[in-house]
Amino acid sequence: MQHFDFTAALPTRTTSENTQRAYFRWVDQYLVDRANMKATRGDYRLKRMEKLSVKTMQRHLTPRKLSSWLDDLAAAGRSRQSLDQARAAIVTLAELMSQEGCLEQNVASDIRAVSVPAVAKKQVPERLLSSDELKQLMQAAREIGSSDNQIARNAVVATMLCTMALRREELSSAKWGDLTVVDGSVVLQIGPHSVPVPRNVLSIIDRWRRAITSETREPAPSSSLIRRIWKGGRIAKDGLSPDGIWLIIRDAAQHAGEGHVTPDDLRRSAVAGMWQAGVSLEEISRLLRHRNTLITERFLNRINR
């Protein structure tokens, strides 16, 4: 066997699309850091995960390299949660390859024995932003744009995160074809779930669509909803990575004088605003795409604390 299809094997371990995307991202990062391969994203990353070279993985998938890689991530300031997920991605890949006979079982076992290095806990408090602070951040996202196209793109990113309680990974992977009409209302399809798109968000998305179509044709359904912006303001075909989305929020928060704000803070703040406005537990649970309302109750209790 010359190639290993990680995308086909991984669903036997996890059905969560968010986890799968995270594992693909970590494996790609591992190949960049340890095999000196070029970084990929979007469809290019999926194609790489579909055809991982068995010889390359056998050469670089070793306990020593995994241990040194985790040490480097820790030295770069990665959180314990990130390190745990990075390790889990590589361990899962090794175990799945071993099951298919693409990697020696003893190698997979030795990789599983690699532990995460100690990380000093960073006391970064979680934030809950008020409705006024969310509005200021959305305005700041526009103001930090250096071109009309960047302003339009930033407005979509900030508004969707502040009002729709999306994860940055979900927004990064969204395609134009994911915007559909269900029962007369526009929704964003995230896997099997449909997230309603508010009217004010639709108008902002439409301005972004016009910015894209002024340079090219109508965006293809399979193309990324959120895209990179080249220097000079030209819109790229490539999608914007989750880290790119985080940087927009970070810079917008600093511009608005709101200090350290993360996309997760925006998700919590959006939910808190809905709860305070009287939105039902069931509706919030459906919007967050939780399996049941008990998970949503725990989420709300954490916010209230």
C-alpha cells in the first residue's frame, strides 16, 4: 500500500466533524514541522489527508519526533488543551495506520506512550461581552480593514461570530453552497444542522458576495465563504484559516479597546445575549447544535458562573 486515506479511516474513531478537521490540521502541521512539507488548507489539505504517503509517514511517524514536536509546541506557548489534541491526532493516525498494516504495531504502541510535556497554566479569563461591546467590536472589524474588500470580509467574519454563535473552524470551512433556503428562510448548513442566518447578516453577506463577483464570476457553491485578501485588496480564491479568523477578532478587539477577546468569547457572549433576551433553552440548544438540552444547560450554567 503506497497511500493511506486518513479521511476514510478517522470516522471510525470520531464522527465529530470539528474534531476531524482539528486532527487534519494537526497532522498537516506535523508534516510541515517534521517532514518539511508545505502547509495546506481547505480542499488541498483534504486531498493530502486522503493520500498520505505510507513511506513518508513511516519515516517521520516516530516516538522521538512526536516527543520533540510536542516539546516545540509547548515552547511556542501552546496550551495544554492544544497539546493534548495535537498528541491525540498523531496517536490516532498511528493506530489507524497500524490497523491497516501500514505501520508496525510496536511503533504505534511507542507513539501512544509519548506523553504531553508539562505546561504552565495561563490564567487568561474567559470574557463575556455586552451587546454594546459586541457592536463596538463589529464596527472595529470594519475599521481595521485597509481596503473595501477587506472591510466587507471583516464585517462578515465579525458579524457572523457575534450573532450566530459559530465556532471559527465552522466559519472557516463554510462554503457558499452551505447557504440554502429552508422553509422560506436562509440557513447555513453545518453538517446535518441548519443555523438560521439573521436578516442583518444576510445584507452583509450580500455586500461581500458583490465584492467577489466584481472581480470574478458568481462564487462557486464549493468555494470558501470566507477568503483571504491579498495585499492591494484583491480577493484570493483560497479560504481563510481558523487562525486568520482569530487574528481578525484579536485585532478588532484591540482596536476597540476591549483587550484580549477570542472567537470563543464571542460564542459565549452571543449565547448569553440570547438567554437574557428570553430565547428558549430548546432554541439555543438547536442553534448550538448540542445533542440534547442537558449539554446546553451546563453551557449556560458555566456562563452564569
